[in-house]
Amino acid sequence: MRHFLSTQDWTAEELTGLLDLADQLKASPLNDALAGKSVALLFLNPSMRTRTSFQVGVQQMGGIAVVLQPGQDAWGVEFRPGVVMDGEAEEHIAEVAGVLSRYVDLIGLRAFPKFTDWSQDRDDAVIKALAAHASVPVINMETIVHPCQELALMQTLRERLGTVQGRKLTLTWTWHPRPLNTAVANSALLIATRFGMDVTLLCPSPEYLLDEQFMAAARHNAAASGGALQISHDIDAAYAGAEVVYAKSWGALPYYGRPQDEWELRKDLKHFIVDERKMALTDNALFSHCLPLRRNIKATDGVMDADYCVAQDEAENRLHAQKALMMTLMRSA
């Protein structure tokens, strides 16, 4: 039995196999791979693309998806081991995972970090607790990484570029009114270096570097795949010659849990928006973002409406990549 908690747990060959299968499913979407099967989707945080793509994907393969929102239409869940449950949570993950494993064949979980203490959140304990207590495969629908988004991004790049090895991708920080989760940035860094791309991480200052566990993993990926990883704080230099621009906003980890303090660092950085001038510096680059995106905050209307914007292609590919993932996990169960 396999879980899908991080792409780092899967070999490059296995990930390529998932993407090849996703391409096949895009060409021929309907099958009975999940006939008679059920999938539980636990959402501790809001979702549009993730929820819709998983539900539709299960349906297209003949299965049933059950969506649960702990604290709303299910009991609140406690994830910590050994805790005295005298707070709001009514049920422990040990029972949730155990019971759901008897009802369904796959479990997905979306659980953002708490944004209070990064030394705790960086351990990704919630999804790991679910996987530890489940006896069916578990899928990470976004925690501190977003591995399903990684698959969709890479499927999109392979469609548009063919071979991605050695292609230059600039992962750029963008401004947002508040600090956001680093999950998608972590994941874009991991998957691009895993597939041998020449990655430049563009951020305003060292405070916006990603957690060292992901930086170290990306350096290891690049060394193993023949790719490269650079860090830049120079906007024009980072855009110059890029073949892919991938944008995301995230919070500065030294200020994690202290948004008012980080605001003093963030407030004058609106010029990191992706606009037509910056895209003109690239080598006819594709532009993408995981969505949702605040127009004219993260990227201009001109960029979002351009032919080179593949954000909606990437969003569509969530459906196909996740179907490939669910099929593969079912075969391993």
C-alpha cells in the first residue's frame, strides 16, 4: 500500500509513470477503474479546484466521493498524540482514520498549517497522523506541500514544452495583502528540480527563502536530475531568459505567526507583480499560477489574458493527474 503525502516519497520514474497515465486519461477520460469504490475527502480548509476535480474524477471512474468538513458537517478532529481532549475537537484522528478505512478505499486530506509556530507546522504532523492510523491509501490535498498541484504543473509543462530537462523556470514571489502558506512554492520548487529544470527562486530578500528542508531537497533533486537551482533577489535578472514563470505569494518564515510584524517587510513590495514588462524580458515564457489569483495584485490582466498564460490548463490537469494518482494507489492497495 502506498500513500501520496509528498512527491519526494516517489521516484522520478514513478512520477513520470503517473504523468504518462494522466495524459492517457486526458485523451480518454471515462473508465470503471473505481467502480464499486469510495473515496473520502476531508477538507479542513476551503477549496474549489481540489474539491471539484477530485469529486468529478472519482465520478468519471465509476466511484463515489464523500466530502467531509470536520467542524461543519462532521465532528471536529484532534490530531495530536497523547492529548487530553478538553477543547473543541470531539474525535481523534485514530478513530476517524480507523472508521473511514472500513468505509472507503482512499482518503484525501486538505489541512493548512496553523500559522502560529512554524517549528511545529513544518513537521506536517496532521497528514502524517492520518496516514499512520489509516489502513487505506492517503492523498495529500494540500498541507505544507501540494503534491497534486505538482503533478498538474508538470503535466502542463510537458504538454507545452515537450522535454522539460534543462528548461529555465523562474519561481517568483508575488505580493499579497497577507502572508500565505508556502505549500505551492515548496511544491513548485520540488517538482521542477526533480525533472531537471534550471530553477531560479526569485524573492524580495533572504527572509522570503523557503524552509531549508525544501531548499535542501531541491538542491538534492537538481544534483540527481542534472538540473540547477539559483536564488535571486534581482527581478530583471531572474526574468531574463526564463522559459516558464511560475508565481506564488507566501509568507516570510522568520515572521511566521506575526503578520503585523511582517507587514513592515511586505508593504513596499507590490512591484513584484507579474506584468507585461517583466514577461517581455523572458524567452517567450509560459506563465502559470495554481489559482486562485488576485488580478492586478499578483499578476496583471494583460498577463492573465495572454496566450502564454497556462494557469487554466494547469487547473484542468488537476483532474487528469489526480485520476491517474487514484488509479495507481488503488492498484497498490
